[in-house]
Amino acid sequence: MPAPRLLPQSIAAEDLASGRLVHWGTVPGKPVEVRALHTSRRLVSAKVTAFVQCLCESFSGGVLA
């Protein structure tokens, strides 16, 4: 049996709403991790900060470490 394919809600939301995709529930197992890497500088740019904040808000129960 092939492994289940996981799609971010931001990508699949429109297809789910239209019925082109069907949500079959959650897949048990290891949690999905998202990492944002950027150059190490003394001051992080506003664009990087906004992007990381958007990621944190997009994923419920998100942890910023």
C-alpha cells in the first residue's frame, strides 16, 4: 500500500471546497515539521519576521523554537 500523501491546507483548501479532493481524516504518526532557514544576521529583516509569523499562525498548535 503506498504511503498517504499529505498536502498543506493552504494548497488544498480550494480543491477541498469544490469537491475535487476529499478529506479522509488525519494520518497518525510523526508530526509534520516546517523549518524556515535564513542567513544569520544581527537584525532579522521585516520580511523574514512576517513570513515566520505567517507560518506560525497558519499551523494550529504551532511551536516556534
